Amino acid sequence: MHGLELIQDLAVVMAAAAVATILCQRLKQPVVLGYILAGILIGPNTPPVSLVNDEEAIKTLSELGVILLMFSIGIHFSFRKLREVGSAAVVAAVVEIAGMFLVGHEVGKWLGWSQMDAVFLGAILSISSTTIIAKALEAMGLLRREFARVVFGILIVEDILAVAMLGVLTHLGTTGEMNLASTGTTMLSLTAFLVGVAVVGFLVIPRLIDLASRTEMEEVLLITVLGLVFGISLLAQKLGFSVALGAFLAGAVLAEVRQVKRIDRLVGPLRDVFSAIFFTSSGMLIKFDFLQEGWATVVWIILLVLAGKILFSGLGSLLGGCDLRTATRAGFSLAQIGEFSFIIAGLGITLGVMSDRLYSIAVLVSAATTLTTPYLIAGSEKAADWIEKRGPVWFVEFWKTYQSWMKSLGASSRSQHRMALDFIRKLVGQLLLQLILIAACLLSAAALWRTYGDRFPDRFAMLDWGAPLFWVAGALVALPIVVAWVRKYQALGVLVSEVAFPRNEQQAARNLAQALFLGIGYLMFALILILLSAPLLPTGKLLLALFGLLAVLGVLGKKKLVHLYSQGQAMIRETWDTPPDQDGLNLPGESTVHVHQIDPQSPLIGRTLADTQLRKKTGAVVVAIDRKGKNMVSPGPETALEAGDQLFVFGEEEQVRAADEYLRTAGTTEI
């Protein structure tokens, strides 16, 4: 009977979600909003009757939705995209998240809420919605605008910061304490986990996916991917983090494999089903009893999100070096909260540290700001025009000067030791990465001992040797990295001493500086290893024996360990350098495609493609037109042009360059 009730509840949830999806498509509203409203209507907190009997089972299924949703965010994240993010996006994301977190926290305290509720309110309000913004920009045909590029850069950085926030909030909700020491320990553990899983993932996952894809059976690849996603999610939960964090990281690693588009296509339907259950169940959890006295609080928080995100996102974009128009449009585009806020709120409920009232507020605020997002994006251009034309002259001129200064700062020449300093920076980055990997090995060994140490058949026999054995296992995994760290640090010492004392007659000072630099560094490195190993290390003679054993292995097997590390580097580089499979056709020869957008005052408006004589004058052809998000492939010569049309111009490089010049004089903008 229980199974039949679950099927009945699923039928109700999916039917309600289907109706909501159809209505939202007709009304041109985000489907997430429809899911939430459907959940409200069928949920237990909306009289007169609840259409769902087993709420706990639906909540369990919604957890699968969280995992698959976070996996989807991760697979569209990609470390390759992170490399392309500019300083403007980083500054804007940090300013927005820090500003909204502080404002939300202070508002929670002002309302008389508990400290934990205030912290979670700040976190909930700080993250914008990648899904909602992407859908809105796509529907409005704005994906290729300059401000959209900045917005997506900000969202990429926000995703990383949100993942870190999930780890910190999990620690806070579990331990109930958040001082400087515990925060530092949490961030170190989180960083070690992220880097460790990413590196091991780059080594193992692409090879595993290759094996699965060679079977040419779609279900084999799908099952392999789902096994990896749920496995990494479970690992994250076992190590004291959230399943959402693990799912995101699994997606980010799989985003780098060659078959990523095929994986996304396979997982897409499953993700859509459970995401619908997740958002619908979020609507079901809304309780309206607090609205009798607290409706004004919801309205004020909605206004706070709209105003605060426009202000902090815009200000952050300006501080990062964007022009006033781009910063304004980016700020208006980011004024909402979405899926990450749901997940943060759900984390607070799961940990039992956040009130149900706050979850209801988060869902209501998300629904309201989701509804306003398309209108804010559409109005952002007029707002930018108003600021540029009617804003205070000193304000407009100040940011123009600031932007010019930022550009000149980035282009300014560096010192005479430019190559040496660049190499030093590169070495320092590699040393920090290696140190994090070593920490990941040792911290993982400690976490696995805490989790599984009491599951051995004869635990009493493991009391003395169990923890040291786990430490030895972690240390052996880390040993190739330790040897590589020592070699790179030695190279850094030589380079730093030569930069500090460049002249030949300073050889004695150079040798002394090198000896001091290496001695202090090795001592600090040893202390860090001891601190990381403290939870597992024994005392006395056994400790000395273990260190001696590893030292002997390191010296005798130095060449083998260096070779092993080099092989790992080569495998990761191969993964990194292999681009994902691309959809569509490759362009033949030296052909290329440029995109031009027709300006509102262009004389091309109303004319057909034949009237432009583009092909006759330049040899290039228009192969597609993007009109308000709808694509026209291979448009005929009778196709009339409209303002805002994006023309995809195809031809050889010389032909396309001629077309660029011709179209620019005809009132278009290349994008």
C-alpha cells in the first residue's frame, strides 16, 4: 500500500508540474515559478485538502533533485570557463556576495531572529540564479551582448563561492561554532577536498568515461555517470560536507571530458524530472501561517534583494573596470535568488538549525524575484541610458576616468625582472597546489579513519595500529607529491636568491640567502605535515619508525616517484588539452563566422537579404538569423530584416572582413 501511495503522490506532483509548465510557457514566465506555485496548490499547507499523502517520500525524491540539479550546474560550470573569467567578474561577485550577506545578516538580527537564522538569511540572499538568468537572456536574444558576458562571468565565480559557502554552513550547522580557527580549518579541509577530488577526477574519470562510451550503449554511459555523481556526493557527505557540494564537483570534473555534450543530453531528461519534483516539493513546504503578522517582512526582503543586488552587483562591476552601461545592465540582470538559495535553505532545515519560517520566506522571495527578472533585464537598457544622460556629471566622469585607469594599470609595463618574477609566481602557485594535494591525502585518511575505523571485525586489535596504518596509506599516496614539492621549492630558492642578489660578486650573499630560504621553508613544511597528521600519528618510537620508513622510501625511490608524478601531470594535461566534442559541422578550409546585430536606426531594417547585395559585394553569405531567441537557419533572399536581428555571416577570412566593413557602415554592431 505504501508503494501505491508513493505512485499516487508522484502522479499528482508530475501532473501539477506539467500543467504549471504549460501555463508558464503560454505566459512566457520561468517554469521554476510554475513548479513553486504548483507545489503551493497541492501541498499540505494550503487548505482545504492536501493532495499529497507521503510528504517524507517526496522530500527524499527531492534530494535526488538537489543532486542532479547541482550536477547540472557543475557540468555547465567547467574549469575552462573559469580561466576565461576576468577581474571584473571576480570583483563584482565578491562585492555582491559580501554585501548581500552582511545586509541579510544585519536584517535578520534587526528582526530579532536567532544568530543562525540571520547567518542563513544572509547566505540565502547572496547567490543569484544561473538557471533563471540564462533562460531569461536566451529568451530575449541577449546572450551575446557584452553585459551578458560579464553576467555569466560573475555567475561562474558565484558558483565557486556558493560551493565554499555550503561547506562552511555545513560545518557551522554541525558544530555550532564559527571562530577564526574553526573557519580556517574548515576552509583548508574544503579546499583540500575540492582540489583532491578534481585532481583525482582528472586522472581517473576521463579514462573511465572513455571505457563506458566505447561500448556504444547509451545506458552504460548513463549508469557510469550516475554512479560517479552519487558516489562523489556520498563521499562529500561522509567527509562532513553536503551532497550538493559533491554533486557540483562531480559535474565540474565531468565538464572537462570529451563526451560532455553526450552526457548532458543523456542526463537531461532525468535531471528535468527530479528538478521538477525538487522545486514542486519546495512549494509544498511553504507555510503561510506566519504571513498573518509577517507579510510585511517578506515584502521588505523582496525589495531588499532587488535593490541590494542591483546596487552591489553594479558597484562591483564598476570597481572591476566595466563601463557604466555594462555595470548597470549586469546589476539589473542579477537581481534575484534561485536554486542555490533553495539548497542553502534546505541545508539549514536538514541540519535542524534554521526555522521553517525562513525556508518559506526564501521560496516566496525566490518566486517573486524570478517573476521580476525578465522585466528588470528588459528595463536595464533604459536605466543605463538614464544614468548616462541624466546622472550627475561628476559620477559619470569619475567612472569613465576609473575605467581608463584600470585599463592603463593592466597594460602597464613591469620591472626588469619580469620573466623571473613571472616564473616565481608560477612556481609559488604550483607549490600551493601541491601543498593542498598533500593536505587532501592526509585529511582524507583522517576522515576515513573517523568514519570507518569502528567497522573492522576486530576493532580492539586496530586501536594501536589502525590510525597509523590509515596515515601510512595517505602518506604513501602523497609521497610523489612531497618529492615534487621539495624539488620545486629548491628551484624556487635558487631563483629567489638570484633575483635578490643578481651580481656575480654577490655569490656569497646569494648562497646564504638560498640556504636560509630553503631551511626555513623545509622546517615550515615539516611542521605543516605534522599538524595535518596529528589526528592519526602515534607517539614515541613508532612515530620515529614511520617517519624513517617514509624518508627511506622517498630517497631510494626518488626517480620512480618523480616519474610517477610526471605521468600524473601528463594525464591531467591531456584531459585539460582535449576539447569537448562539438555539435554541428566543422567549417571547411579558412572559413569563419562573424555575428552582427542590426542597430535600431539601421537602414537595413525592412530590406530583404537580396536587397543588401552582401554576397555580391563581399562573397560572404548570411547562414542564419537569430531573431529574439528564435533561429532561422539558411534564410532565403526574400527574408526581411528587423531591428535587433543577429546575422551569422559565413565565408573565408578575407570575405568576412569585407562583410564586416560593409555591415558596420550599414548600421550594425559586431558581437
